[in-house]
Amino acid sequence: MRLVAALTAAVLSASFAHPSLGQTEETPAPAHGLALYGDPKYPVDFSHFDYVNPDAPKGGDIRLATIGGFDSLNPYIIKGDSAAGLGLTYDTLMVPSADEVFTKYGLIAETVEIPKDRSWVRFTLRPEAKWSDGEPITAEDVAFSMETLRTKGAPLYNAYYASVTNVEVEGERTVRFDFEEGENRELPLIVSELPILPKHYWESREFTAVSLDIPVTSGPYAVKDFEPGRYITLQRRDDYWAKDLAANRGKNNFDTIRYDYYRDSTVMFEAFKAGAIDFRQEMSAKAWATKYDFPAAEDGRVVKETLEHHRVEGMQGFVYNTRNPLFADPKVREALANAFDFEWTNQTLSSGGLKHHRSYFDNSDLAATGLPSAAELAVLEPLREDIPERVFTEEYNPPSTDTPGGLRANLKKALDLLREAGWSVKDGKLVNGEGKPFSFEILLVQPEFEKIILPMAKNLERLGIDVSIRTVDTAQYINRLTQFDYDMIVGSWGQTESPGNEQRDFWSSAAADTPGSRNLAGLKNPAVDRLIDQLIASPSREDLVTHVHALDRILQWSFLVIPQFYFGADFIAHWDMFGHPPTPSQGVQLMTWWVDPEKAASLTGRSAR
């Protein structure tokens, strides 16, 4: 879930839909939307988002692809591997716009109310909101969803909604959430992201059980058919209750969306070339530069588009599991990063199309650069005893071979750091004081990363380190990831323009001990815990950026990962059968695309199903 993509979080300063409505401290005014700071861009009577085509034709089919398999139709639990696309079958209280910084507009919720102190939020649901079986969506469903996801859902929900102290059903369509004391300005927006579950369906079923039963849902699509591990097809619902809402105009245009599953990325690419897949986001810069020379791409039947975006690029890297005593010493972690030759990787494997990660918030003003500002120092100084001293004295940059001495100099630095940490080379092997060799495993689920890891592994061997690479299937990988059963993995943390409560799941000490959390590195640091609380309570955008910079600096100098790379643009290839509106700041929004009937009718070479 990319919650996505990840799950793909933010910060709230109360902003009401219509200034003329006003607000008193005792009686907050109902609003149609909430924004990060100031007012939402779109007024109460807006007809559609600017980045959609409100007259986009409905119809046609799109075929997508993914790696792995699935054995569950419940995307909200830790067990099993859920099928792709299921987020399209569920609605939330509010939905984001893709051309603003964390601004939400009502979907299931018709209006939202919050007091000036943001100690609670009230949602009034739309009377027309209905489940796929025709039953109305009620406040009881909302309260049930919060309780179920926090107690039975994936661990991230409990962390995400940790500050919700009470849920009160005030009427059939009205529900109120109360928050714990202290500033947590994004909570009303965080709660608005809650996926809503049907109480009447789930109260007689085991929510945590892996199941392929098609549940009752509320979203624009429903599961049409599937074969576990092979494909799933979603069908656009003609009876979808919210299809004419302003927030949905110009979206959800495909009649069906099919996800085919592949075990191998090479086979998946061949399927795209053969016309069995319609749309592809390329994740390899070298492939983007060199592999799109097949006939359909050369004659224009397949279109390549490089679409710039302004999304925050969260860190991707080789993640150390610091729960393993082998990686407990930050000097060891700093040392090993010198064995990754980004410049060679970029030129040799990606034709120079990559950017080296140096921040956990790259491609944005949230990335910490230079030395701490006066405002950052005011945040960091009280935490000084629990954070690396270099946070105050040096700008972090990852190792580079584009320097005098290149890789040889980096490996020498690595060996010096390892010696300082108590390791030495004997008979060509790096050993500790007890003579135990330095050996670890890199766990993978995507075989294509092997070509990036193997050169690094050879550099580590030059230091006397024994590295093994193990690629496992999706189910085994998820199980080991959930239990933190690995030495090193390739991991990433998706970030937004307004980081907040999700940082607890990424970095808090509590999350480090919670199976299934996103604290992949096992970081436990009281300074980080305090800083996350302060970040969540930031009263202004300026204050938020200051706290994110402070957090970024601590993460950088904690050496939790060997930083890898990012693109800064979406590389999209597709068969020439689509129309799409301009790309907003948050990048490609596939659900605003549509099938162009004339293009689709004239297109040749696209295989039939």
C-alpha cells in the first residue's frame, strides 16, 4: 500500500471552506475542505480539480502489471499478500488534491468541523453515501473502522492514529474524534484519510483472516474476477454513489482495470513490448535510455513521456538492520557505505540518469543542506546529548568516487573506520577481537537489484567482508520483513510535502519493536522520539520545515542506510491509446487518464485478452 504507496501524511492549520461562514471557538463552522495553511484552493462550489479533464470519456480497458502474487483481498491487515488496486474499491472521509500541499475535500464526509485548538474533529456524512450492497454508510461504520484498523489492522494504523483518544457517534451521520492533549495539528487531516469499512459486513467475519472473499465496499471500482497469483480485474461501478461529485469529476474513467502478475521483470517488459500491458512506469534510467528500441516504440505505437514532478523523494537505500549487533556501531555503518560506487553505478548501469540520495526528503525544501540554521540549532541544542556531534559541525554528503583517489580512497577510509570499531584483517578476512568474521546477507525480492549489489559486494570483499545475496518470493519476503528477519534489505520511505504522524512508524523507538512497522532500520533514539512529537505539533510551515531539517540531519548522521538514487521525474511508457490532462505537482495521476476511442480503434499490435 503505497499507502503507498505508500501510503504514500501532512500538517494542518485550520482552513475553512468559506471565509464568510466565520467560526467561533465554541461553534466551529462546517467546511467542505481543510488545507495545510490558509484556505483550500478550491471553493465550496468548485466543479472539478484543475488537473482533470471534466469531460473525459468513460470507457475502455487498461491492463497493468506487477511482480509477485497475491492471496488476499483485504489490503488492511498484516497477514497475506493483498491484490493490487484494492484501494480503488474503498472510499475515505475526504480525498486529497494533487496540486496542493496536503489539502483535503469531502468525499464520504459532506462537511468537517474543528475548533481553534484542534482538540477534536467532527464529520457529517453525505446522506447519499452507500455501500456496494445498497446499505447507507453511517457514523457507526466510521467508528467501527477506526477501532478495527487500530486493533486488528496493519501496525501502521495504530501508530498513525495513536493520538485519537475517543470516537463518539453523535448521530446516524455525525461522528466526532477527540485527540490527546498537545499540539498535533495534522490529526484532523490524518483522520480524514481513514478507510471506511462496512460494520454490517465485517462484524460477523474475522477481519484478520487471509481471505479471497469479495467484500462489501464503497469505492468507484469493484472486484470483477481474479485468479490468485495470476491476475485481478476491477470493474468501474455504474451505481457508484459518488461518481458525480466535484472531487471525482474527470477521474475513474476506465471501464476495467486489470493487473497481471509476473514473477520476473524481464518477462513483464517483454509482455509490454508485445502489447499485453498498456501502461508502464519505468524504474531504470538505463532501460529508459536503451531498451525502448523495439518496433512499436520506433513507429510511435508506444509513446515515451518524461513527466517532471515536484514530489518529495524519500530515501531509498541499502538498509542496515541495527537490531543486528553487527551493525550496532555507527562507525561500521559509515564504513560500509564507502563500498558503494554511485558514480560507476550511475554511468554503467543507468546511463547517467540518476541522482544520488543524500537526504530523507530529497527534491524539496525539506532536505537539510549546509550547516544548521539558528532556528534549527534552537531545536537541536536541547537534544544534543542524544544525537551525533557531526550534526552541528558538518554537512552530510554520501561517499563519492568523483574525488581524488576515487574508490581506492573510499575503501581505505572504510578500513580505517572498521579498525576504529575493533575489526582487523587476518588472512584476507575481516574479523573482530574474538576472531569472528564479518559476514552478512542482503535479502531481496526484486532480482534486478542484484546487478547493483554485486559490484558493491565485490568492493566489500576487498575489505575482507563476506556478503551473500538471497532473493526470495514475495510471501517469504513479506514475512521476513514483518518480523525484521534480515541483515540488510533494499528499502525506502515515501514522504510527502508535509511530514507528520507517519514519522512515528518510520523512526520511533516504539515502532522499532513493533512487527510490521516501517522502522526498517530499528532506530531507537530518544531525541528522535521527542523531535517527531515537536514536528507533528509545528504551528506553521516555517516551523515544520525547521523541524524536518533537524530530523533529516539526525537521520543522515545516524548512517541507517547506504543511500541509493532517485529520478526526480516520472518515466512513463504506454501504448498510444490514451489521453491525459497536464501533470500536477504531485506527478502522474493515472486515474485522470482516459482511453481515447479513436486512438484505440486505430492502434495495431496490442494483443487481445
